[in-house]
Amino acid sequence: MLENIKEGLRSVQANLLRSVLTACIVAIGITSLVGILTAIDGIEYSVSESLSSLGANTFDINSRRNRGASQAGIMKKVYKPLQMNEVQRFIDLYQFPASVSLSADLTGIAEVKHLSKKTNPNIGVAGINEEYMAIKGLNIDKGRNFSSLEIQYGTKGVILGKKVLDAIYESNEEPVGTEVSFKGTQFRVIGVLKEKGQLAEDNYDNMVFIPVIVANQLASGRGLDYSLTVGVPDPTQMDLAMGEATGLMRSIRRDQIKDENSFELDKSQTLSEQLEGITSALRFGGFGVGFITLLGAAIALMNIMLVSVTERTREVGVRKALGATPLRIRQQFVIEAIVVCLIGGIAGVLLGILIGNVISRAIGINTFVLPWLWMMVGMGVCIFVGLLSGYYPAYKASQLDPIESLRFE
């Protein structure tokens, strides 16, 4: 076996250009495979790391959405939306060890002004409580979050998203403590959010946040759509927390035993779960690109091995005359094909890791990823391609007649 491996390396050296070109085809396939998967691993690692700081799994309680819908000519029951006093009572009475955030969207077309500057009329305004920032994973860049007293008494404070800040403040201007106005009301800036980016479930960078009571007042009698999000520190207690929340909200809403819930309770899909669908598609694409390239490499390698068998017919004849069995002849040519693939595979894995991490850096992820799983998969694929491509030429060589082979010119 060792002698066959050495013979394979000698053959590669003897036909260096041909072997290098074949190895390059294999390397390109492995590079595309490992590179894409390395970049995806980097994205997933970064997202998981950022989400782990939240320390909570969440579920949402919202107003029921199928109000007034009809089916087969039968009008469904109309459910009242969640009221301010109901959601506030839920927060006060919910005894489970969890944090509860409250939010309500006031408008999505506000125009925020500061001195002579103003934003486009596309700014979202949301009323929140003090737990909202932590549960949604929003970090304060400057200033601070709302206090419970500010939420309770409805002070005219506001937290700005990054895009709103950039639109109405100069880069060297300190926003905290200044005044902005929207919806005909002046607010004092108490904080600015760190940039959330495009991976966020909502466009937080293009929003401003005020106490939920203030949002309720600015609605001028129009009922807001209130939403509760419950963060449970221990994921194993999620079902228990949801059960207790359901019972409490049914009691607050006075739902009869025979009736279904007059509200919706949904386990929130975390960002990592949302990302999994995207990364699965990207992985599939990476495998597809790698497979097509490796298929081309396998065909090229098989062609080269067939040429090699024809060129070395006399050598095979000599080996057989000296007692080499068909098994040893097959083994020699298969190992030679695998050696060529492994050379390409090692180069492809190294290039794939490098390119994958460069892509991760380019999209703002500073974690260096060393994907051991994909490295092993890449090398395994190389051995498989070498075995697949080398077997037929090896079989053909093992069937050569030694006398005819020795006479071959």
C-alpha cells in the first residue's frame, strides 16, 4: 500500500502539468463548497453569539387577526382587540419569573424634526415599556433606556434609531438632551440605539420609541394594536409560561370555558430560526455549485487516468509478468487518482477557509471560523471522487493481457 502511494506520487511528478491542472479543477470545486459553507457558519456563529446575550426565549400575545372573516357563508365571531388596561393588568398580575414587554405602533409615516432639519415622512413611531429594549435585543449607543417611572407617568422622552439620528444631527453633534418634534409634540432625546442592520425583524434603525402611555395619548382616541412579548430565561419552562399566560389572559378577557381564545398567542420565531431557512438554501446552493464543479473534475480525472493506462500499458505488462495481481494493479491506479484528488482537495480546503472568512469580514462579521466538519467533508468528497474516477481505468488496466502489453508500442 505504501509503495503504491509512492508510485502514485511519482506518477504525479512525472506528469506534473497534467496532474496540476486536474488538481486545480478539484480544488475549485472544493473551494466553492468549503468557502460558501464557511461563510454561512460565520454568519450563524455571529447571530447565535448576539442572541445568547438576550438570555430569553419569547412568545407573543396579540389581538386576534381573523375578526369579521366569513367562511362558507357563516360569519365568524368578532373579537375586540386588546385594550390598554388589559395588557397593563396582564403585566401587573403575571407571576411567572419572566420579563414582559409591551409595545404598540403609533404610525409609520411620521416626520421627525430637529431645528431646521427633518427626516422623510417614513419614520415609525412605537410606544414601549422599559422591558422592550432588552427582549428585542436592542442596545443603547448613547444615553439610556426609559425608566419604569417614565413609562408609568408618560414623560415626553424619546429614543432614536440610528438612521433617524444620522438624518437630523451632524456627526459631531451630541443628541442626548436635545429636543425633537413629531406628531405635533416636542420630545427630549434620552438615548440613541446602536445600528441594528438589515438582519433585524423590524427596521429599528428607522424608528423612534416613546412611552406607551404617550403613544396612547397621541392616538387621539384611535385604538392602538397592543402587543405583549414575554421573555422566559429558561427555555425548558416555555410551555409552562405559555400555559400560565393563556390562563391569565383568558381571565382578564373573560373568555368562557366553551369559547376559544379571544387573543393570539404565538411562540416567537427567533432570528436564528429565521436565518436557518436562508442558510439552508445557501448551503444547498453551495453543495450544488461544488457538485457541478466536482463532476467536471471527476470526468477530467477519469479521462486522464484512461490516457495514463494507455501510456503505461508496457509498465502494466512488466508488473504482471513479475507477479502483480489484478487487485494490485487496480489498487495502484485507484490510489494514483485519489492522490491527485487529495492534492487538489487540500488546496481547495485552504482556499475555501480563506475565501469564506474574507466574505464574512466583508459583510461585517469579525469572527474567524475554522469549519472542521466541512474540512472533513471536503476531504471525504475528494477521496470519493478519486475512487469513482479511478476505478474504471484501474479495472481496465487490471484486465490487460501481460503478453500483449509487453508487445505494445
